[in-house]
Amino acid sequence: MIREQTVERERAALMRNYGRYPVEFVRGEGAWLFDPDGRGYLDCMSGISMINAGHCHPDVVAAIREQAGVLINTSNLYYTDPMIELAEWIRDTSMGGRVFFCNSGAEASEAALKLARKHGGPGRTEVVALVDGFHGRTMGALSMTGQPGKQEAFRPLVPGVVHVERNDHEALRSAVTDRTCAVALEIVQGECGVYPLEDSFVRLARELADQSGALLIVDEIQTGMSRTGPLYAYQDVGIEPDVMCLAKSLGGGFPIGAITARPGVDEVFQPGDHGSTFAGSPLACASALAAARALDDAALQGHVRREGACFLAGLQALVDDGLAVEARGRGLMCAIDLPGTNAAEVVGTMLDRGFLVNNTSPRTIRFLPPLVVTGDELSSVLAALRDVLAS
Ligand SMILES: Cc1ncc(COP(=O)(O)O)c(C=O)c1O
């Protein structure tokens, strides 16, 4: 439910860029969100993969409380320890290189783009990205995003971005040249409807980047933090990026973004090249450290792989029974395509029944539950979905 006046007040006070679902939340715990009446909704979105550790994870809450009472922010003019500790954690769990902090996913994409442009120099200004890919909505990130519908009103964009279809090996081969400064991709394209890239395509991107001297940027903003099973989705593919982008669940719900680059490439940014007043604050980093420690956990990752496989099998059963046409997923990042264009309606009915899912297109429903969701809870999602699709 929504409290009286909430919709009117929102319409009068906020710009119209979001289409919100007709529900208001006042509290969260684990995989559940609660409306003002105390009704619980099983969250299968995690704030678009932003709260993988679950709502109000006790360690995240304790870390925020403790840090907020001590030091919130200082800007980057000074040294603070939580920032260094989080950077060490990111470095040591990924490619072993240094870290740059920012405040969101789009900012991480911007930082990666600027780093690649500086690394490439004046003769290498092109970026190869993927059709349907999503890297954020600020101008550089939007330019890498391969979705004309989101770009149209904002042209001219940053020039030099070439988009190729996912898994089109030949198109990728011809797109990467000695003018390419970076190849940018998500291991599983999330925003467009959960399309895992073929491992061989990602490996080809790695090879072509190596051959041409371009950087491979892997956007783990949605796939990272154990969403697909491993801590970072690239770890299951057997390649290493030159640059990795993180945001969303890194912060445990608190805004933070980061890029890390492999040793050598992590020296591209020099004083004055890039920065952010807020970024790397003790508060954001304390929250992120608590979330990171909760998510970098072999037992949890095993749970994600097991329950993800089971959930995907359940979605596939809906396909086998003719209620849907395709199921896709990796770990707890899944989607199902419907035979018709009624996905928004199905999402609405699921909401009425107390399940939060979203549709990425008129045909596609996406599932991104907090990783602490139980097998029984996921079974209840499948049962409700079957019922809704069959009716
Ligand atoms: C893969 C990917 N990159 C970048 C972004 C942008 O992140 P933010 O909304 O924090 O700017 C998103 C957000 O959905 C994303 O899924």
C-alpha cells in the first residue's frame, strides 16, 4: 500500500524520470521489504542488484552506525583508513591493481572511459561496446550504453563508440582496430534482460584487446559481489580484465562506485586527472567493507550457485510447459521471456501477490533476489509466477 498523499506529493516534488510501482516501503530485512501496513513483500530485485547482502544486513548497519558517530567524510584532500582498507580488499580480490573510488555505477563507467582514453592517447580514441549493453546514464556512460532509445534525446554523444552485437565474433574482430582504446562489456548483460555472453566471445574480446593494445573493461556493476556465483563474474570465464567497474552491491545499499585496473594500467591516472569530492568517504567505505565481507563468502557463493541453478530450472519448467518461451540466467541473476507483451501486467500481478520483480521489456521479466533468499522463498516465487502465467 501507499500512504495517503504520497503519490500526489511525489508527483509535485520530484521530476518525472522514474515510473514507480504503486507501493511504498518503510522497512527492510533480509530478502523482505515492508509497506506502511506491515505487509511483507519478497524482494526479487535487490534494488536492481544493489543490496545483494540483504536489506539492513546487521554487519552493514553496525558499521554505518559506528562510523557515522566517528567520521563521515573529509574529501580526498586527506588520508582516511576505511578507504585504504576497502581499496586493499578490492585489489586483493581482483586483479591486484590500485583502485579509484566514485559514487555510482555511471561514475565508474565514466572513470573507466577516461582512464582508457588517457591510456590510449590521441591516436586511440575509439571504444568498442555491445548492442543492448548498459553502463549508466551520464554522457560518457550513456555513449557506451548500446541502447539508442536511451540515447536519442541526448545526442550528440561522446564520439567514437562502436557497438557490436553480443556473441558476434566476426563483428568484434572487425570492430577492434589500432584506434580502439577499450573494449567494454558486461559478462551478463543485465539491464536489457539478462543475456550471459558466450565465454568464447569474452575470451575473444580479451585476445583482441591484447593484440591491438586496447584495454578490456569489464563492467561488474550488476554482476559483481557474488551475484552470479563467483565474487566477480569474469572469474568463471577464465580471463582477467584490464579495468573492472564496481558499484551497486559494493556499498551494501550505501552509494559507492569503484574502478580497479591491473598493475601498470593503475598508474594512468595522475594527480588532477580525475576525482570526486564525496568519493571514498569513511562512511561509504565502512558500509562497503561490511557488505564486502558478508558477500565474499564461499558458503554464500555455493548457495547462489545451487539456488540459482534450481531457480533457473524452475523457470525452464515454465518454458517446457508452454507458459514462457525462454529462461536465462547465471547464479541469482535470471530472466524469463513471455510469449506475449504482457510482462508489465504480470509484474503488477506479482506485486499484488507480494513479490517484487521487474520487466526489462514488454516480454521479459528479471529476477535479482538478495543472495540470502532461501530455496523455499524462491519456490514460492516460481509457484506464484506459474499461477499468474497460467491464469
Ligand atoms: C551493468 C551496469 N553498469 C552501470 C550501471 C549504472 O549504475 P548507476 O545506476 O549506479 O549509475 C548499471 C545500473 O543498472 C548497470 O547495471
